[in-house]
Amino acid sequence: MKLFKLCAVAAALTGLALSASAMTSIADEELSQVSGQDGVSIGGDLHIDIGSFQYTDTDATGGSVSFNNIKINGMFVMTVDILNNAAFAGAVGGAMVGHGLTAAEATTNLGNLVAAGVYDNKSDVVQFAFPNANQDIRLAPSISVASIKLGSTTAGVHTDNASPSFGSFAINNIDLQGTKIWMWAH
């Protein structure tokens, strides 16, 4: 009987804890007041298999090529942040200097983005970054293609893939650490 009472108390306490943490909706106005989060992090374990990628040339002298049994394997860690225009200019300018431009040349190139209508120098920007997380290079993504075959076309349609493979290739340990990708509307 004592065990039954303890189980009943435990069940009641569990029910209270679950109801206290129940999800509730939040309106846009309330969400705009939320602060303290610096962005999100995403980790991935890639196991991608692509049966075939084919390119067919549809003109009269066309042919085709197929890349068969494509595999992408490995892991990555990525952060996603929203940058205001000043933070974006600093990040892009810093990247340009890292590629050998002077600070003045980086400023000129940032101005060229605006002058060309590519960036308005006002909008927020989404930054996808693969941080230097000191990961073992063996975990980095790798791409392999088991066979590459040339084929023929008839009326612009790939007609055979029976020709012998003229090779395969692999790109191993693609180290993305330190890479940043920016996305914005225009």
C-alpha cells in the first residue's frame, strides 16, 4: 500500500511538472520583446547518396555524361546569426582583408556592392558560419563519384550508360571551418 501511495504522489508531481512546462503560443508583439539569444547552432551528420547526375547536350552533335553513385559523407557544425548592416560590413570587410585587400580596398569593394545594387547598406543579413570548432579533419565532409560515363543522345535524350567508366574521383576532408556565407534580400 505504501508503494502505491508513493507511485500516486510521483505521478501527481510528474503531471504538475509537465503542465508547468506546457508550450504556449506567443504573439509577434510578445516575441519582439524576447532578447538574450545570440543565434542558433546547427550540427549535421551527412549521409547523402545520389544515384546519378546526368548532363545531356541536346544539339545535333550532342552527347551526355553521367556521374554515378555520388556520396557525400561527413559532419559539420554551423551557426546562424542575423547581422545588422554595420556588423555585416565589418564581417565582409574583415573577410576581404583576410584575403589580402587593404582596409581601404575593402571599403571600396563594399561600396561597389552598394553601387551595383547588390546590397542596400541598410538591410539585415543572415550569416551562416562554419566556426573553427577544432574538429578532427577526418569528420569533415567528403564527396565521391564511383563512375563517370559518356553516353550518346538521340533527339536530345540520353540513350545509353553502358559505355565503360573513364574514371572516378573523390574530394576528401572538405574543411569548412572558418567559412561564412551571407544571405540577404534585394
